[in-house]
Amino acid sequence: GSCKPLCVTINNKTMYFKLTKYLLIANCLFFSSAIAQTTLSKSQIDSIENIITREMANQHIPGLSIAISIDTNIVWKNAYGMSDIENSVPMTTNTKLRTASIGKPMTATAIMQLYEKGIINLNDSVQKYYSLFPSKNWPISIYQLLTHQSGIRPYHDGEVINHQHYKNVCDALSIFANDTLLFKPGTNYSYTSFNYNLLGCVLQQVSKTDYYTFMCKNVFEPSKMNATVLDDVNSLIEDRASGYRYNTQNKILENSNFHDPSDRIPAGGFLTTPTDLAKFAIAVYDGKLISQKTFSEMILNPKLPNGSFSGYGIGWGLYEPNDKFHGYTEVFHGGQTPGVSNMLVLFLSSNKKVSIAIMTNLEGVQRRGEICEKIFEMILDNK
């Protein structure tokens, strides 16, 4: 209550790139009012905060926000460090950060809603739903787009950062639409955001609704994801975080490069909070958006013709079927783009479902999945 945010004073003498050192020693942390109703013990929270503090210090993370759900409840959320170093703005649980690729399971969920209604057949070729996409040597199915088995190429050098503003999700297909496929669809796996750009265009054409409007009505609103908005670089958006990168050569934090995500909205062009990501996880595994049968289909690990598992289902990263973590199936998606590194992990068993969402305003954060696993172990440890 009476704590000053983070117990740090930033003045002209405190160079902002040295800030992380001070942020993490702070005993005064931001707690949401919901913590009084938490099902996590003080011992569990202390253990989780030790993990967070250590990682923020080791990886020079300016700001981090986290939310945890158990079954249908968000049991804990918190935020640490700075949202905007230059203006001394603390990270809070309301701070909005770029989803980056965590937007992919959201788009996949929307496609599967249309699949459930019989509007989209996953085995149909993409041209059935969006005829303007150029035909290739082989047909590409909706399923192959969802699972990154289409053969569409990944980003070329120079395409990871975008400066051009696209007003429509279909306009951004021009970046790759005329390129040849890397392989015959269905024969291999190659992750690319372009698959999801095309799926967003399919969604828009089939629903006869603007992509973002469809997502708001069918995914965000039913999940009560009230903080999730389009990542529009031109709009003034309350609580938007500033993004940073760590210059390893000079050992300083720097502002991230300007990047306009309008070239990849369906692949991850939203702003959100970890709390909203946890709400999305709950809505997905609790059957609010799609049936639990459909969700179980989404998290089947596809087998490629060479007998190996691809590791990516319908919008979700997966481990091999028998590779459990403390008896739980792990379903996940990361997100990295200029200014953020994020992770959403779902730990699923027949009698308990947990989600951990972590968002940071630093590019290139390592071991994000491992950090979530360590935190999950603290949740399992019922001290």
C-alpha cells in the first residue's frame, strides 16, 4: 500500500541501462487486489518471485508481467520493473505488450470455430476460400497452413522488421504470395508467420467480416479479454509498453527498432496482457470458444511422412505424445518480435489445468519455456 513503486528513484545520474540492477533488489513489488483471493501460498509466491528476479537480473529484462490460472480461475498476477524506462513508468498487470506469435493460437481457434460450424473444411485447398491466392505446383490445404506444413517460405532477411503500413490483412499477402513453395505441402514442417497471414485472409473472406472485428466478437469478447486490442502503431493506446533490446557488445539496454506489425496481424499483431492470455487459455480448455473435442484435435502432434513428429499442431507447439512434464501434457506458444519476448504454456491433466503467461518488454529473452516449467513446479509444490 504505502510502498513506492519498485523502491527505486530514477534521476539523471542513474543511467537507464543500469536500471535492471536496482529493479530486482526491490522488496516493494506490485500486487493486484486479487492476491487476497489467491490459491497460491506465500511460500509458492516467494519461490516464483525468486525465479523471476533471478531471470530479470541475468537477462537484463527491464519489465516483466505474469499471470497464472488454475482450472477456471486466475489465481495470481503481478508485474515487475519498468514499462517505460525513459519516463520512469512502472510495469503493471494492466500494461499492454505485443502478443507477437501468441496471436497464432487465437487465429487458429477462430478458424476451428468455423470448422465446427461446417463452414470450413480443413482438407479443402486455400483457393476454395480465398481465390485470389495464386495457385502453386501443389494444392495447399487449410490444415497444412494451420500446422506449418504448407511449404510457404519463412521471412527473408529484412522482413522480420516492417515499416510499411497495410490497411487490410489480405494486402500483406503480396510479400510472399507469388513465391514458389519450399516443398510439397504435407511432406515437411517449416514454421512461418505467412501461413497465418493467409489464414487471417481466409477468415475474413469466409466470415465476410473484417478480421479484427471477427476476432473481437468470437474470441476476445467471449473470453473476457478486455485489454486485448489491435497493435496499431499510429493509435494512442493506454498502458502500451515501450520495447527494448540488450546490446551485448556495449552491455546496455537500447530502444527496439520501430516495427509496424500490420504486415502480420493474424500471426500476432495484437497488444495484450498476461491476464488476458490466461483468460484465453481458460476459454480454450474450458470449452468456451471451441468444444473440448476440437481442442483435443488441435493439440495432436502431427506425424510427418518420415515418421517424425512435427512438434506443432493446430496453432500450438507440442512435445512428443509420451513426453509428459510431471504427468501433465504441455501445450505452448512463444512470441518474439521487436520489443517483446513472451510465453504462454498450458499444463493439462485429466483433473487439473494450469496456464502460465509471461510477457516481457525485451527482445531475445532465452529459456522462456523453461522459466514457465520452473514456475509450474512451484505451483505443484503445495507448501
